[in-house]
Amino acid sequence: MRRTLAYGFAALVLLASANSGFAADPDSCKTIRMSDPGWTDITSTNAMLGVVLDALGYEQDVQSLAVPVTFESLKNADLDAFLGNWMPAQTHFVEPLIGSGDLVVVSPNLDGIRFTLAVPTYVAEQGVKDFKDLAPNADKFDHKIYGIEPGAPANQHIQEMIDTNDFDLGDWTLVDSSEQAMLSQVDRAGRHQDWIVFLAWEPHPMNTNIDLTYLSGGDKYFGPNYGSATVRTVVRKGYLDECPNLGKLLGQLSFNVDMENRIMGKILDGGDGKEAAKEELENQPELLAKWLDGVTTLSGEDGFAAVKASLGT
């Protein structure tokens, strides 16, 4: 008799849960704290995730933090997640944190991309196609390599080349700036056909807006195949256990170069990141279905249905 009552009670609980929903994550998971180092690609991926989170009843708090500060904040549990763990460029940041258990790699979210030094193609056509071709043309480059924000791992690799006089670059200078400032300098050089070498990567609209050539020979610093890179999603220690529903979503996030390029282009043209992301996701129902497979709203309802309703699709 008691067993029959127990089964009956369990069935009622399941029926109630199916009809009214259940809390997939505790209220402490309502806000997810994230970082943007000032890179348009991470602004884009954060925006796509933000559109989905809004529809699921979560909130996204994105802080503008340099890469070293981002990883220190994840270690100290001041941030929850980061969509911009570029590998192998950030290896020396993440390996100690993974080893100590303070950082957890969730999954790759973008594969098969390039990340190394580049020159305008009009410079490559004059013989500069490899890192070893830089020093013989030092005067034409004004002994300068243009990078992004101070403290970025890629800048540190460039500075290491200079400090060790690798490729005979010992008397060169790294110009720290920002993504936007660096690309403005590249655009300025292009208008006068001046020589310039700079940090380049994909996805980024620079690959269509600038006729550029990636340099070979930088494997020691940027990895093989022109700095072939993987971008990973990482979270702080304990986050996947504390917020399993969000953890499932983060583990299923994946992007591609074309979609990021479209969103980044709109942002760089002055558009709003969230609006650009929403427009993109309205045309990506199959991708959303993969992201949201088994994911619910914060209150426990069907996540895919909630996002589709929010997008009006």
C-alpha cells in the first residue's frame, strides 16, 4: 500500500513539474558575469549569447577587462565565464589555472582560424611573405610592429621576439594600441601604400575590408598553419555544478567565421551588438536548436520555444 502511494505521489510531482515548470538553476545563477577584452569578435559572441540569455530569463553582466585581468577574475570567482580563450596564444595564462582547478574548459566554440602577423598584400607582393622577410626591410616598416591592447598574449609573443632578437628584430618596437587603433593605422598606411606589419586574425571583417597576407614562419610564437587557433569557452571553478542549465548551454555554444564576420561588420559600422546578433540568430533556427537542446528557461520551461518566441520566429 505504501509503495502504491509512493508511486502515485511521484507521478503527481512529475505531472506538476511538466505543467508548471521547475527551477532549472537556482536564483544565484540568474546573472552570469562575463568579460570582453575589447575585441569585436568577443563582443559579437557575447551578444549572441546575451540574446539567448534574455529570452531564457537570465541576465548577462559583461565587464570590459584585459585578458590577464579576465583570467585573474575567473580565478578569484569574480567572473563566471569567458568565450574568448584563444589557444595556443593564451596557453601560459590558462595552463596553471587548469592545473590548480581554478579554471574549467567547457568546450571549443570556434575552430580552424588564423592568428598571426600580416602585411598588406601590396607589401607581400614585394617579397615580404615570412617572418624572416621583416628584418631585411626594417627601414620600410620604420622598425615597428603594430599590436592590440597592452597585456594581450599576442603582444607578449611579439615582445618576446624583440627581446630575444629572434628573426633579427631586436631593434624593433611593438606599438601597443587597441584593435580599432591598430586597424586605423593599417587603413592610413594603405591610403599611401606605406609598409606596415600588424597582428591579424579571423574571424574579423579586416579579412574582407583589407587586402592582407598572413606571414608564414611564426610557428614558434603563434602555432603552425599561420597561427591556426581554437577559441574555447571557459568557466570558473564550480560553476558547472552550481548552474548546470547554463553549463549545458555554454557547452553547446558553437560559432562560425561567416556569422561572426557579419555581426562584427555591423558593430564596426556603428551598429548595436545585440541587435546585430538578434538579426543573425533569427536566420539560424538549426543552430539555436543545437545550442538549446535540453536547455530550459530559468523557470524550467522549454528553452528553444522561449527563444523562438522572443525572436518572433
